[in-house]
Amino acid sequence: MLAGRHIMSNLSLDFLSSTKRFSSLTTMSLVAQVSIPRYNKTITVPTGLFINNKFVPSVDSSEPIPVFNPATEEVICSITADQQILAELECVNNGKPVKMARDFDIGDSIGCLRYYAGWADKIVGQSIEIDRKTKFAFTSPDPIGVCGQIIPWNYPIQMWAWKVAPALAVGCTVVMKPSEITPLTALKLSELVVEAGFPPGVINTIPSVGSVGGAAMAAHMDIDKVAFTGSTITGRKIMEAAAKSNLKKVSLELGGKSPQLIFESADLDQAANWAALGILFNTGQDCTAGSRVYVQDTIYEKFLSLLASKAKALVIGDGFDEATGGGPVVSKAQYDRVWGYIEAGKSEGARVVVGGEKRKTTGYWVDPTIFADVRPEMKIVREEIFGPVLAVGKFTTEEEAITLANNTTYGLGAGLHSNDAAQCMRVSSALEAGTVWVNQYNLLYNNVPFGGKKQSGFGRELGSHALDEYISTKAVHWNYGEKLEWPL
């Protein structure tokens, strides 16, 4: 069941050696020692390329990719089954607090792997009656083959599980490309793959910059499917490369500019909690971040005050402190990007309610920033920021709220808060998003499908729907009784 259409061991080595596009892949010592100063210990992380259950150097001797700690701006290392260790790696590499990585990301990843393990012996075909006396047909849900999987830096281990688990459950093999910014947990997981007993070639890992490894995957003739989570711009490039090569199947989970609507009947304190969670969890680095909030005019200022108090209560700091609820953004490039949007919000006339000032300390810190009185044409309203920056506006009628919410090229998520059940049904039906939350926000479950509409991508992850992304359905027509007379 684990073998795809191609033999992974042959594909992997040929895939990596047949093109100069891999000249930027990591080469160096195949082990890095990652220091965890808070606990006075180091974690050993294998580096290089993980092929056929072994770590190997890349095909040439180019410069290694440095990996940074976003809280200190220090180089952690250069990159060529323990929950706490993985959480600590996420903290030093991604910046998120250990508590969040351990209890949410890794806890959910374990649940995801268990969920799809339960599906492995339940993927069945269908028998279809054609002619009871002479014929019948049946379908065979075959694995699509070799899957290239490209995951982002905001949820490194969680996205690994979301991609790998359904692919393995249906019998595919995987070539995984983690983000070059956050490769450590994918490399550590590769080590655990061997410990878990996976055969060589089933899961392979190629740490690389996207323009090298990701581009090669999308264009490779022996990759049967690419699953990508990341920006809409990159998603377009992957679709183009897939179309120009072997027309491989593609699924894309892309960007978002998700709205939350707060109606006057809502429990305002709870709505403020969910709105704060929607933009501040993971420091706003979330494709479904609720980065636009529209509030009914009768409760606008009251809700703003509540929301500001929630934002101020969040502790942003040392990721190894169990009281910390948020960390720095992931990189210098992301830090500069987020601050560019904050300055744009100020210059375009939005009112700063909370935040908006830089810290005078080392690290890529962005404190929660809330803008009020925003207008639809502002950059902070139209464009994905991927940071803890919230744009708040007001509406008068339900129809106006829906229009404002849907006024975006994206369609990944949306939320609404109301104690009017009829209103909840009307508005949830009208919102143009792949996922709509009612009186909550941004909670996902492994058995419920997730994906976008419009320019937020297509295909689904999680639930039984994710299995379909990795299945090629074969129809078999069996004639056991009809005789064909010839000539016609």
C-alpha cells in the first residue's frame, strides 16, 4: 500500500542529481547542535537531504542556508518522538512560545497522524451494478503516486502532519520541502521516521529555498501531485509549472484577508476574545488570521475598548516562559514587511488604538497593533499582512456587513458573532469563504475539511476530503456474459 506509481528510491536520487537547479541546497556536516540556553542543553538535529531513510549531502558544495532565532537574531545553525524537544525547536527556529508549539501545534499534529492512521484500512472502492446478468463495474481508489509537498514557515510541524498523513494513508510516497526559514522540525521528524519503521524512500526531505527545490518539484515529470501552502503569488507559479510539465495534480492553500463581523446581539466580551485570538494567535502569522473586523455602529466604540484591553493583556516575550502568549515574527524580512504596513496604515489616516510603536530591543518584535476607522481602499484592509495588525471598521446593516466582508480577492476564512440564530444562518450562507466560524474563530478539527475559495486556493485538507487529493480513481468494467457480434 505504501508504494506509489514510481519507485521512490530511484526517483529521489535522480530527482536531486538531474538538475542544476539544486545548486543552492544545503551542504555541510550532517549534524547541527541547536543550543537551548534557557534549559542549558543542546538538541542534535540532522541536516542535509533525507533520502531513502538516510541523511546525505546535496549534489554540490554551495553555501549553506543559515537558520535564525527570531527572538535574538542569532544564527542557530546552517542547514545542509519527543514532544518537548520538537516544541523547543519550534520556539528557537520559528519564534512561537514553547507552550503554544507543544500544546497546540504538536498536540494537533499527533492527533492528525492518528486520525489518518485510522483511515488507512477504510479507503474502499465502489461496486456499481450495470447489467445484473452479464456485467458489473467497480472503482479502485489508487494512490496518485509521488507527492511533492511544500510547507510554510508559520506552522512547520503542523503543516508537515497535514500534508504527510493523508498521503501516506492512501499509499503515496512523499518528497517534503520545508521552508528554508524553519527546516529544523522537518529534519528532526525525518530522524523519527526511521525510528518509527517507515521503509526507505517513503518519506524524503529536501531543505531548500523555494525557487530551487519548490520550483524543481512543480516542474518535475516524475512528481504526480504537488500540495502547497503559502502565498498566492507562489501558488500561481506552481500551477504554471505543473501545467507546462506533466499536468500534475495540484492543491493550493493560499493567502487570506479574513473578516469577522460583530453584530449588536453578540456576547461582546466573548466576541472580543475570539477577535483577539483571530489576529494575535501565532503573532498573526496565519493564513486565516481575522485581520479585518467589522462592528455594528451601535456597539462600535464599546467593542473597540474591549478589544484593546484583550490585546494589551497578551504577553509577548520569552518563548520559554509558560506565561508567554506570543513571540516575535519569524524573520527580518517579515518584520520589515509588517512594519511597512503599520506605517502605511498611519499615513492613510487610520486611527491607532493599540500598538504601532517599535521596541528598542533586539529581535523581530511586533506588538499587537489595532487600527480603527479604516476604509476599504486602505492597504491594511486590502492586502495580507501576516502579522499582529488588525483593521477595524463599522457597518450599519446586515447587508452592508456582508458586502464589506466579501469585498476581497481572498476567500479562506470568515467569522460572525451574533445571538440571532436566523441571522447566523443567513450571514454564514452569504459569506464567500471556505470556512465560516459562528460565535468562535480559527478553531480547526482533523475530521472537518479546510480550504479556500477565490484566490485563497482550491483543494481540501483535513477530514475525509483530504484523502481525495491523493487518490486516482480507476473504473473497471467487467463483462462476464455479453457476446459481441461482428461485424457491427
